[in-house]
Amino acid sequence: MAWRFALTIDPAAPGDPRGSFAETFTVIDPAAPALSVGELSTQRGDGIFESIGVVDGHPQEVAAHLERLVHSARICDLPEPHVGQWREAVAAAAAACGPGESVVKLILSRGVEHGPAPTAWVTAAPAADFAAVRERGVRVVTLDRGYALDVPARAPWLLLGAKTLSYAVNMAALREAKRRGADDAIFTTSDGFVLEAPTASLILRRGDTFVTPAPHGGILRGTTQVSLFAHLEEQGFATAYATIAVSDLATVDAAWLVSSVRLAAPITAVDGVALPMDAAFTAAINEYLLSPRD
């Protein structure tokens, strides 16, 4: 059986000056029951999460993931995570990881309905093997996300831009992509602009400039995308955030889906139209993404 590791984060006592959570966590048996039947994360998906890639025991981009966890908590009106405590929990989980690639997941739920405190836990497990996907690439289809580009600004209650546990639509999109003979999907707005993939950010290349969709469309800010942009800028490339029309996808020099665990997967086709793939450049990108990154 593959190894697993889990711990729970204990709520702070009322009035605790250190924030919403005390500086304590408890290691638990990952195979044992841990959640109440009243837990809102399982009943309603009422919570947030982060997935942190771990390479040979080193958790990648921890600060960026914790910053996004705090951002998601604010959007969802959840108690603000105590960053120091979560950082210690991530370190404990990463220390339990074996060699190679693993994934540490952070979950914060509203807890039991009408309960006194939220529920929080961290798990670690071996990551799936994405070596072949990074090398051969993925075929994608575009799928309408069902809202116009200006909706996130007009309807903040939709929680667009937060990394919530409500991933049913994302998983349905991946199933639809496979039904259409593709490997993954790119969400688009109903008025014809590019957003993101169900579980990844999108990066496009035009000459020596790398572009990703601007976050004002309710896009989740990608920790891997931000790190990769910083690396590309150090290499002398230009980077940009832009509003991208769906029709522009077929005209780029290269494109990738990037995420914390899969890393960079080159896109080989969009809606059946082939895209160029630079295998050597992709390998160099993934070499950077597999290096220790704080």
C-alpha cells in the first residue's frame, strides 16, 4: 500500500491573540475515520484547499500557497488561517514524504454545521506520475464556463478566484473533454475570452513573450505560473497578463498548462487544431519547476 500522512489543525480557544488557530496540530492515522457526518466540506463543499508539490521532501512555493489560502479564506468569509501554524504543518507533512514527487494538501472547511469552529487538516501522499504527460503533451478542448468576462466583478458571491472545495464543475469539464477525445479543457467566457483549465493555469508563447489570461476574469492566480514567469524574466523573456480571445489560441507559437503537481504540460492541439510543441524548451521549464523553489 502507498504511504499516507495526515494531521489535523486544532482551533484556537476563544480570544486567542495568535489568530483564528492555535499553534498546534495533531498527527492522525490517515486510514482512520476523521470527519463527522455533519462536516460541511463533505456535505456542501464549503471550504478551501491548496495542493503543494513536494520534490525529494522539499515543499515547493509554500509562501505563495499560504498567501493564496489566506486570500481564498477572505473571499469565502472563513476565519483567516494562522500562517505560522500552517507552515509548520506543511513542514511536518513534507518531512514524512519519501524520495521523488509527492503532494501535500491543505484543507480548511467551515466545519460542522452550527459548530463552534472550522475544521482544518493537512495530508501528504505520493504524486501521480506525470512524466509522460510532460513529455508528450495534452490535447485540449475549449468549454464555455457559462459567464461573461465582467461577471466576477459584478457577482463576488460566486466566489470566482477562490480555490474552493466545490470542484464538481471542474471534474465534469474533464470528463466532457475526454468524451470529446481530448485530455483536458480550457474554460472560456460566454463572450469569447480565455480563462484557465479546470486544474491548471494557461501560458501562451508569442515569440519571446509569454502571456497568461488576466486575473480579472475570476481566474485563480496560479502559484506555478507566477514562479515560472519570474524564472522566464530572469532568462530575458517578456511576460504579460492580458485579455485573450478564444480565436487567439490557434495562432500562438506554443502553449502549456501549468500546475503545482503536474508542472508544465505542453498543449499539442486545441479543439482539434494542432499547436507547435517545443520539447527541449518544455524540458527546461520542467527542470526548473522540479528544482527546489521557496
